[in-house]
Amino acid sequence: MAARPWRAAAVVAGSVTVSSADPQAETVVDLDAVAHNVRTLREYAGDAAVMAVVKADGYNHGAVRIGRAALAAGAAELGVTTIAEALALRAAGIDAPILSWLNTSDADYPAAVAADIEIGVSSVAQLRAVERAARSTGRTATVTLKVDTGLNRNGIPETEYPKVLTLLRELVAEQSVRFRAMFSHLARADEPRHPAIDVQRDRFMDAIALAKDHGLQPDLVHLANSAAALTRPDLAFDMIRPGIAVYGLSPVPELSDFGLRPAMTFRARVALVKPVAAGEGVSYGHEWVAPRDTTVALVPVGYADGVPRSLGGRIGIRLGERDYPAVGRVCMDQLMVDLGDNPDGVREGDPAVLFGGAPGDPHPQRWADLLGTIHYEIVCFPRGRVVRRYVGDPRRPRGAL
């Protein structure tokens, strides 16, 4: 069996990360794939800029490393939800524009203003909090208005919008606040022809017009998430705001992969290979009984590491160039794989890919289909003892060896 080397995953931009011991399970994040995806998105964006969304620790890929890779590949800005996420990027030395758009009115706005974080505002109360932060720091706060055009999550509701504009105009006039941008978020962008998209676009245009009526001219406006960026070029405006596409997963998988490359591989090392006689049960409850004399491999990763227990006996594990069925219940720390007569000579220490980005690897979409969810959630699963490593050099130009 020609196993892909385990330690090779520690190579980062030409250097080697040394660890005292190899982990039993890891996610390997391919920064070249991230760079490829950002360049692909730039082509779809046309003249619009790209804001790479790195919220939730870069969709569990690592916000700092993904942010750097995206910027090196041509993204102009980064987007996060919380101020804490934005401050972590600043602490890592990232000085590009960063937008944070999901905070309560008692969030640490002074720290955001001091770190030149662009603050997304969804209410009068939040704008008042930003005003106080600007006054307490003696610095001008940079504000973006998030308007609710129909998703009905965060975003300024239509009834409150005139009050926000009136207050913002006062704060801009006295130079407490700089008004930079406006944006909204689509509810059904993964259905490119759904009429709700056009309704939201029209409401967004109305909101922009009303801001201008109040003497407020945004420097830029943005609406398109990954799905809209790839399927609705008419919604690009001044900037697109992709999230999942940056990580190489299609926001509309039933339509196309859009040339994206999955960036994350979730894998573990085989801990044990052993014979099991016909008629013997495997794992708790003996839900799987060997129908013949066989060989099983123990893979030391379980639901504590992000493999849902409900996937027991339902997924394939890539060992070498072949997929083998996982059998029996997924345990807290391990799962079992049926090797049959072990034609590939699987041995202890061999890598076992649960999902990944290489040709032939199980795809996160398979887990999503089995669980009735989306692949966004799947790449957020690996956790706990799972170590994250990086490969690739996002600074390398496309086509370079």
C-alpha cells in the first residue's frame, strides 16, 4: 500500500513545523487550494473586489492562515462576525481592512475603533455604542450599515432604518464616524433563479437610495455571498463577500463545483489491524457482525473528535487508493473499518482519510447528504484532539512549480 506520508503535512511554505509527536488525527489545510479558490472568485467578480470571510476561525480552517493566504491571492478585505475575531487577526499582524458585523450593543467597540476595525451596525443602539467608543478613544470610528432586506436575522429593520440614517448623518457631520459601506445578506442565493433574490436586490437598492437622500454616500456596497458571486454576476456591485467558496466547497453543489478545490483533509492514522472471525460482532451493541472471516482496522477518531455517532456503518474511509466501509458504531475515540482480506496490506500507522480534497477522497458533501445538512457544517466538525496542519505556499503564482 502506497501511503501518503504523514509528516509531509507539516510542511508550511517551504519550512517544516517540528512537533514532539505525531497526532493520531489531524486536519490538513491546503493553502494553495485557498489561493486557487480566491483567484477563481476574483475571475467571477469581474471589476468587483473580494472580501474573504474568515469567521468561525476560518470555517474551522484557521482564520489567520486563511486570511493571509486569501490576501496574498488577491482578496482586498476580510470579514468576520465578532470583534474578538477581528482583533485576533490584527494581533497576528494583518493590517488589511476587516469588517465585523455581529456584535451586541455592549461589545468592545473601543477596542475595535482603536484597532481600525470596520464595524457593521444593525441598530440605533449599536450605532450609539460606536459613538461612545469613538468619543472615549478620541478616534473616528469606521461604520458599515447592514440593512435587512428579507433574511430577517441581524441587519437594520425597515422601521428603524430612518432613525439610524438620521443619527449617522449627525455623527458623520461631527466626524465621530466615517461612513464607509452598506451591505445586506441573501436568504436564497443557493437558488439562483428564485424571485426572492431580486426582491432583496430591489430592497437593497432602495436602502442605498434612501441613504443618499439623507446625504450619506457609501464608498462601496456589497451583497453577493459565495452562491451569488458564482451564479449572479449582476449582484457583484463593488465587492463580493464569499465564505464557503474560499474553502473550496461549492455553495450550489447540485449545479457545479465551479472549479473550486476543497482545502481541508480530515484524516487519522490506523492504530491497529486485526482479524475478526465470521459471526463475531464489532463495536458496541454488535450492530455489525462479520459475515465472513475478515480483517478490521481501528481508526482512532470518534465523536469526541468530530465524527458524528450517527454515521456509524454509513461512511467509507479512504485507505491508500481504495474506500473501505466503516462498520459498527462510532465510539467516542475510535471507529472500525472492514478490510476484508486486506488486499492493500493496510498496516498500523497508515493514513485513513475521512474526507478530503485530493482526487478520490471522500467528499464532505457525502457526510452532509447522510446527515441531512450542508458541507459548511461538516468542515466545522473536526475538533478536540484533532491537530490542524498546513501545506502549500499561497504566495506561489498560479502554474508555478
